[in-house]
Amino acid sequence: LFPYTTLFRSGLCRPEHVWQAWCGQLIDGPPRKIDLDRVGVDAQAIQFVSAQLAHELGVIPVRVLGEILIVAIASNDIATAAAKLPARVHKQLRFALADAGAIRRALLKHYPIG
């Protein structure tokens, strides 16, 4: 995301343009890394994954762009999520890798227990 910072600050592009470009990068090649402590989680994305499912799979929906849902996940959990999540979420999924500790913090913040 950081190469787009100058364009964003100068007003030449809006946040959704940055996310669309980043999402395009997720389509080709391996999952990209995301820093959940620096990048905000879109409240609209949260609604596509239930709290139970998010905790079960260790995922955080980060952004929704039309039919695409960007989901942050720790690298050691990606195989399980890739197998189970598509049947339970009615969006095209793109995975972004995040630190496991950041995933836990985001789960507690966006999907509090009890």
C-alpha cells in the first residue's frame, strides 16, 4: 500500500483506488502481507464473516470490493481457511497474510467474546 501513499495524500486517488489496485495484486501471485496494526478494518467487511467463524478459522475480513472479500489470516491457518471459508462466505476471497498476534488482537476488537 505504501507506494500509493503519495498519490493518496496528493488527492490523485481515493482509498478505494488503492484497495482495488492492491486487490488486483492479490489475484496474481502469492498472498501479500498486511499489517493489521496499521491498516484499519472496514466495518462493512466484518458483516460477511460471523464471529464464530472468524474465531474458528482465525480470520479477519479487512475490505470488501464488490464481490471480492479481502481476508487477513496467519500463514499457518491459510490451508484450513481456504478449504472451509468459501462454502460459508458468498464472496470471492482474497487472502492477505498477517501476524498471528495481530489477528488475535483484531478478533478481540471486532468480534469480542461474551
